Amino acid sequence: MAEFDYSAAIADARAKYDAIAEALDVDRLRKDEQDLEVQAAEPGLWDDPEHAQKVTSKLSAVQSQLKRLAGATSRLDDVETLVELGREENDEDTLAEAHTEIEAIAKDLDDMEIQTLMDGEYDERSAVVTIRSGAGGVDAADFAQMLLRMYLRWAERNGYKVKVMDTSYAEEAGIKSATFQVDAPYAYGRLSVEGGTHRLVRISPFDNQGRRQTSFAAVEVVPLVEATDHIEVPESDIRVDTYCASGPGGQGVNTTYSAVRITHLPTGIVVTMQDERSQIQNRAAAMAVLQSRLLVLRHEEEAKKKKELAGDIKASWGDQMRSYVLHPYQMVKDLRTGQETSQTQAVFDGDIDDFIQAGIRWRHEQRREAAENGDE
């Protein structure tokens, strides 16, 4: 086994740190911090709770980035001193401690590097995620609920604010669909790589013969629409239906017609919302989600036109982007990136950061190749 090269490893870490600091633009981050601190100190900030939440959330994210950057330089200095001490004293325990710390720093830098790769137009925004059960009957509905729990647990592990906006329960078990919003800087940049068709292979708990079942669920991720996006939706283009909200098994949540279903007639897009008690609030929330989906649709059409001009680009987003196999072996594998793990229960408990980071790196590479092909 080759001897660990401490000097080379530290030099590599410093080089990666310099690249990250340059990409994140530390001077800009410090200026952003000052501007946001001024906004956060304004007396009337909380007169508009939604705006206040955005300001404080952005401030917290910027401060966290600056703290991590400062911490990385300090840790690199400390571990360099630790290596020198270990070499002078010929102390293997000290060198082993330094080795462990260098590997930990390298992992943290890899995590920080992900931030520099989320450079899409809407990557900084909050995300609206919709999960729908697909082929596979009751197993698919159960799988959709497993995915909902997985993403909610992931958000909880990362300290992200989540709001479940609508849930449509299946008759026997699981859910037909669910929509939730994740409010955090770069939530869309992270979760957008989760969009696509997910496949589950397992022994069905709903089959009395214990046969293996393959089922599917679709995950849709859109950025939260903002006032500056200018997505006009004429009243003549929508049909609004109201109904009583309901919970699992048809149990009434309330007895008023507060739930809202909006159908966008030109595209056929349907959005339902029943989280709020007020019909007015549900309609406003449903319109926001509809606008988000129309925004994505508009950009997909623009991207399609660009793709036609640039020619075919390999590794485009497609069906079945990830498989979750529980039988005859345990494996979760992303079919785009090759990222895989045998720790299936940990994944369903929300441990999906490795998959998300691999997806972000893969997407960044696709964007780079697409830009190169477009320039030719």
C-alpha cells in the first residue's frame, strides 16, 4: 500500500478551496451579507412575513457559506501544523489523526463545491415537488408514499422548511399524488435532479402469493414562481372547481368547499390544493403552482428549440432515472450517474445527499457539453 502523501493532499485541498472561493465570489458574499443585515434590521420587516422569511433565510445561507469557507482555511492551517508535529515527533497516532482530518476536509470541500455547480437560472429558488404513483397498482401508490416520506425526511435532516400542500390518498394504501414545497436557498437546484421516473422492485406486501412486483412513481420538480416571472394566466384559460377537502380513507378534513382544483385548459395541467382552510388561500396557492409549471413548460419549449438547432445531445433526461431494488438483493442505483448503495433503508430514511450531489455533477457536465455543442 502506497504511503499517504500529506503534502500533496493538503496542496490539492488548498487548490480546491481557492477554486471554490473564486467561484462563490467571497467579496460578493460579504457584500450580500451586509445588505441583508441592513434589510433584516429594518423595523417594519415582519409586516410582510413572507418577505421577512426570504430575507432571513438568505442571510442565514450567506452567513453559513462564509462560516464554512473561513472554517476550511482554519482547518487546513491546523492540519498542516498537525502533520509537521507528527513528522517532527515521529508520532504515528498524530499522523493518523491528521490523515483522518484531511479526508474530512476533502469531503467538506466536495460538499461546498456542489454549491458552485448549481448555476442554472432558477437553481437558487425554493422548490415545488409533486409525486405521482404510476404503473403498479397499489404497490405504486405505496411506493409514491415511500418517496414522499424519503424527501420529507431528507428535508428534515438538512433543516429545510417544508409544507405539504396537497395529498390525494389511494383507496387501499399509499397515495395517488402529493405536492409539497421546500423553502431553502438552492432547494430547486438540488431537488431538480430528482425529477423523473423512479422504479421499485420488491416482494409485494399486498400480494398474498408473495410475488415480486415492479412499480413506478413520477417525481416532478419546479422552481417556486416569483412576482418577477410574469406568467400571465387569463381567467378564460382556467376552470376552477371547488370541493370538500378530505384525508386518508375519505375522512373529512372540513365540511366547507375549501379545496380547489384548477385546470389550465390550453395545456391540460391540473393543480389541486387543500392544505389551507380558506378557499381563497387554496386558490392562491394552486395558482402559484400552476404558474411554476407553466414557467417550466415555457423553458422546456425554449430548450427544445435550442436543441433542434444544436443537434441531438446525449444523456438527455428520460424515464426510469433510478431503481430501488429490495428483492432479490438490496440496491438503490441511479441510472444516469451510476451512483449506488446497498443501504436501501437509509435511502428511504432520507439519506440521499450522495445521489443528489452525483446528479448535480452529472447535470453540470451535461450543461457544459450542451454549451460546447451549441458553440460548434
